[in-house]
Amino acid sequence: NKENPDYDGTGMVNALGIESFISSFHSILLGFGFELEVPMTHCEVAFLKLLLRMGIIPFLVFMFICFSPLYYIYNFRRNIYARARILQSKNPLFSISKFLKTNRANQDRLLFAAVPTVAGTLTLLHYASLFRVTSVGLYCALIAIFFIEYLSIIKENEIQDKVEIWTIAIHSAIAIEDTRSLIVSSNWILVNQSRNEKKQ
């Protein structure tokens, strides 16, 4: 209805004018937009409808859950370089290129697992097809697959780190044993030299 300023615009931008925003501002903060029948509930953007229904804080929590695969991928990527620096500082022979190559493959696995859930969340840009009964079940299954894959990779990384730590420990033990052998050999040489000097 073009005569009503609350519904200016057409299609996805319907009811997204300044007057609609001002009239709906309290529902953006506190929710209950549909119960209060604020103008912006007539828009077609499902993200905004959720915001008006929930309020800003519950909406942000819900969006974090929906986009959580992206957060976990970012966190995984950040931890890769932290682990690499720590392991390299402990063992000069540590192959950082091989380590990063292995973990890049794991990162790709996470990315492939995350794409369906992120794509499903982006359907909220229009008409909220994510919230159909069959879509909710499928979305839950896909996000569960992502977290199963994430936990599997984390467990593999823990095993990999333990192997690296044991390798470092073995190299350290060998180095200590070599140092002890060198000290014993040096002492033996010094003792023999002193004996020869006494004989002379």
C-alpha cells in the first residue's frame, strides 16, 4: 500500500523505511513485534522478522549458534599457527611445512562440512525457508555432522601433538645421553693423559 508510509518499498525492501524503523524500534530491542503488530513485521527479510520477534540479545545468541561453524573454523585456523610455533620452539627439527599442510587439509574438511549449515542459515534472507519442519530437521542433522567432524579432527590433532611431544622427548633424551657420553669420554681421556704424564 503506497499510501501508507509504514509500507514504503516493494519486494524485500517492503516496510523498511525510516518511519517503519522508528515505529518498530522498541520491538528491535525487546521483541514481541508480531504481538504488537509493528510495521516492520510486514517485510520479507526473515532475519528482521526474527529480530522483531526475539529482541536484539536473544537474536544475537541465536545467530551465533546458526553461524557457529564459521567461528569454530576461525578458531581452528588460529590454533594451527599457535601449535606450530610452540612445537617448533621445542624441537628445531620439527617440520612446520608438513604440519601446516596436514592441518590445511583438516581445515578444508571443516569448511566442506560447514557450507550446508551456513547456506541454510542464509535462506533467512528471504521468507525463512529454514524454519519449515523438514528444513529444521535437515539443518540439525547438518550442523551435527559438522560438530562430529570438528570433534574428530580435534581428537586427531591431540594424537598428533602427543606424537610430536614424544618425538621431542626422545630427541632430548638422545641429546642428554650424547652429552653424558661426551663427558664420560672427556673424563676418560683426561684420566689417561694424567696417568701417562705420571709415568713419564
